[in-house]
Amino acid sequence: MQRATRDVLYYETGADNPVTMTVQPGEVFEVQTQMNRGPDSDSASVPDHLREYYNTVRSDSLPTDRGNASSGAIRVEGAHPGQVLVVHVEEITPHNIGWTGYRGNTGAMPGWLGDSNVGPTSKVVEIRDKRIIWNDKFSIPIKPMLGCVGVAPARDRWVNSWAGVWGGNFDIQEVTDGAQVHIPIQGEGVNLHVGDMHALQGDGEICGGGGIETGGIARLRVELKDKPANMTWPRIENDEYIMTTAQARPAEDAFRTALSEMLLWLEDEYNFTRKDAFMFLAQVLEARITQFVNPTFSYVAKVKKEYLEWTK
């Protein structure tokens, strides 16, 4: 099985990033992701019993002013604009260690708390038996996810803190085992980039240093489909939901775009008129902000597939 390793990392997603691996549609492959830099290895936030292992997955060579290193770039044979790349997330296996950190101020912090003496801080945690060991009294089940899944934009290149129609730094928890991420292809060959693995993330990713930042192995499979006429932004599916996504500032623009994409999806593939889709979504739509600290905020809008069975 082919594997894209963390030996080659990118901090921007672009068409001119050298290809490190080529895969065929339907091929299963692996991507090794790099944990974001995290606190220094001699930091007091690194427990003594984890320090040696922490040093094997953390890299001092990572830049301090850039994050979300992605592995790739992965060329998909036969991919071209007018198609959708479907990335099947088969399994995510994180390292047995991770960290989270608060930068000292984020867009999620209410203004009246700005002077509350909450400074930059970090926490390194062990991941054992698929649980995050928060302290000696409490652990949290992991839900591994890929924060960054993107294809090369058609013309520009974007740093990996951004997300848009090319995918990128979604930070959407549903990009986990069993998910299918649908991204409109921007250029020939795709140049797929994958990174920013989290063992767990709460809605908003409010501390800025992320969920439980980690690295590991993602087993993926890709396929190519024709792009629906009215699809602009990436979509996500799993066994239970169809989902649309958008990233924007202010947050309400991200919600409006995700809602619009869902309306168009129901029109195109589920035989709704626009007015019926709007009234239907008013009853069954689930939507939330998953990331509130990056240059643009992420919204995901969801509809249960069981509510759509009658339309087929």
C-alpha cells in the first residue's frame, strides 16, 4: 500500500507543490500526518513520563509562525476540472499523545474576558485505549478527525489556516472514519493535501491551539464523479447524514452559504422545489459552527438521510 509520509510537508495548498505520490481512483492508500508543533519538549506542560515519546512525534524544525502542515501533494490519475474528488476516510489512527493550547486571545473569547489574566497555556495528554487521559480522574473518548483536506486551488495558493471552495482547513468533526468528503476539482490531477489531525475537537475550536492536536495515519480511498451543476462548496456524507460546508466571516455568511448549498442539493438530487426545500429544512436542518478562530469561520449544515428516503 502506498503511503505519503510526513517527510515532505506543505504549509500552503497550491498547484505548484511537487507531487510526492500518484494514486488511481479506487486505490486505498495511507497518509502519515505531522502533529502541529506544540509546546517545547522541555516545557512544564509535558509530563515527565510522556516526554521521550513526545519528542518522537514533535519536530523542532517546524516553523513557529505557520501551522497545519499537510502531507502530499497527492496526484489522482485522470482527475480534471468538472469533476468532484470523493475522499473516503476509511480509518484514522492517531498517535498515543496529543496536546492542546490556548493562545491567550482568540476570536471566540468574549471582550469582557479579555483582561481576565488568561494567558497562553498548553496541555500535553496521553492517548490510551482510545481515550484522552485528561487527568488522573477523568478521560475522554477520542473521535479522530482530519482538520485539513484540500485540493489545489485553480489559480491561487492558500496557507493552511484558510479554507474555501478548494477544501482546506475545515476543522469539521464529521471528517472522521466513514466520512466521504466531496471537493470540486480545481485543476488537473488534484494535488490532494491532508493534515491537521485531531484526536478530538469541540465545536468552535475555541482555544485557537486546536482540539487535541496529534499526528498519525489516515487510510483513505479516492474516487472521481461528475460535478453537480449547482455544487460550488465541498460536501460531506456518512451513513446517517448529507452535509454541506462553508467558511466565511462573519459567521452568518458561512451559515447562509452552507444553507444555500443544501437547498441546491435538495433541488438537484432529491426532487424538491426551492420553496418546498426551504420549508422542509426549517424543520429538519441541523447546523453549527465547528471552528471560530481561523481567518474564516466554518459552518456545517446537516440533514438525516432517513428524512430523504421518500424523495427517491
